[in-house]
Amino acid sequence: MGEISKNNPAKLSLDKVTTYHVWDRKNLVTVDDLLKPGIDPAPEYENPELDELAGRIVRAREKGRPVIWSMGAHVIKCGLSMYVIELINRGVITHVASNGAGSIHDFELAYLGGTSEYVPRAIEDGTFGMWEETGRWMNEAIKEGYRQGLGYGQSLAVFVEKNKDRFPYRDYCIFYNAYKKGVPATYHVTIGTDIIDQHPSADFAAKGYTSGNDFLIFCHSVSQLEGGVYLNFGSSVTAPEVFLKALSISRNLGYTVKDITTANFDIIPLGDYRKEVGQDHFHYYYRPRKNIVNRPTSLGGRGFYIEGNHKATIPNLYNKIMKRLNREV
């Protein structure tokens, strides 16, 4: 070990981290828990703005305009993957975006048929997130994608495609279904937030490069958003920050992105969400309110805030979209 100084701070090595095989792990979510669109009834949920939003989504697609679906990992943990997949397959969703956790839960469902470990006990003994197959395979996929110049989401999908025998549940995987349909699936990650960063196989240069490519892919989709719809489900930090930067880049480069519809779905009651709030109110610091609902639509279009549990809002949104497309639910 070299001499420690202000120019050479001490750091830990991951080389001796102990990992564990995942096969006997108890999973809080399995493929058997996933809700089935058109089969499982949607919970009762009434919100007239959801009707208007569904209409805007359908009109956008009828005019060939994009619908970007951004989400946190809880959409998967709530058992709603098949709704996203079905909307991809129906040609409604034209881009899926998520964070690192979203990619991990999706990846684990594809190979293990289950995801979401029990954290409280695992964090006490240092076993949390130390799952050999998840860390090694995802980092292997990211490093291979890095070598090929791919984005993060495409790296994972290509890895699944090349190793289908390892992924018997891939039909339940959002990024893989998006890949098959030619729909971009981008992941906007942070170093140190994801369990795969804890593993000896982690390569932070590869992770940063591939997610950086995904950001540029996302920027392109946002640049085409005129007349389209941007939806965000539950991501209260990553999605609103990434979206605002992508929108700024698009307008800086001269793309017209004014007449847009945005919507944020969450459980936080905001009251009159279109009303400006000052810094003395805690709602001021809730990023989606400003970065998704209000500021991006200042030049035109409309922003929505749909309050409710994903288990209620997403199935009901799906049903309203399908009815407007004159298809059976």
C-alpha cells in the first residue's frame, strides 16, 4: 500500500468482496406475481385528468409522435412489467427510460424469475446485493457493450440474446422486449447506487460510458418530442433531472420542442400542482413538479400530475388507452 496523502487518498478495493449464489434467495417479487393486462382487473380509480392524458397519448401515436415512458424500479416491484411490455408491443411506447435499479430488477426477472431481496436483515451482515450471478453477468454485459460502443440498455439486451439459455424468463423482461421491437431502452445510472457496483467485476468506466451513450439516445428521443408525450412513473430524482437536461440540449440545438404533454405519476399529494410554490414550502424541492410538470410546458402543451399508487394508475391508464385504440382490454 502506497503512502497516503491529500493527493493519494485511501480507498477500498473490491477484490476480496464475498459474493453469494442467488438461487436459494427469497424474492419478494416473482414472475407469478406479475399482473396480466386485460385479465387481472384494474383497481377502482377515478381521475378525469387520466382520461384526458390517455387521449393525448393515443392522438400522439396516431400522428406518429413519440411517447416516452420513464420509470423508477417500483413499477417492476409492483408487478406491472407486463403492462409496459404490452404497450411496447402495441406500438404505444416508443422509448423506455429508467435508472440502474430498474435495469437490475428487470435483469433478475429475466434469468431468475424473481427479484427484490429482503434488505433489512441483509444490510446488517453485509450480504445485501452480493449476488454472484446478478453482479457478474450484468457487469460482463456492460463491459462487452463498452467494447462494442453500445449503450447500457442495449448491452444488457444483446447479452440476453446471446445467452438465452441463462434467461428462461426473458419474455417478462422490459428491456429485452423493447430490444426485440426496436424501441430504445435507456438507463441513467449513478456510480455507487446499484448493487452491481459492490462486486469485484464492476468496471465504472464501462458503466459510465454505456450509460452516457444512453443519455445521448434519450436526448435524441426528447428532441423529437414535439406533439408527443413524456410520462414519468415514480422516479423523483433521476428522471426529472435527466429529462430537463435533455430538453435543454434539444432546444439549444434548435429542435422545436414546445407543444408537448408531460405527466408525472406518484403518491405524494401536491394539491393544486400547477400553482407556483415558494422555497418556504417543501413541495418546491420535489423535482418532478418543476422539472416535468411545470417548466417544460411553459412554451406550450400541458403538464399533468396523476396522484395514486402505480398498481391503480398504470392498469387504469392502460385500459383507457386500449379502449381509445378500439381494442379489447
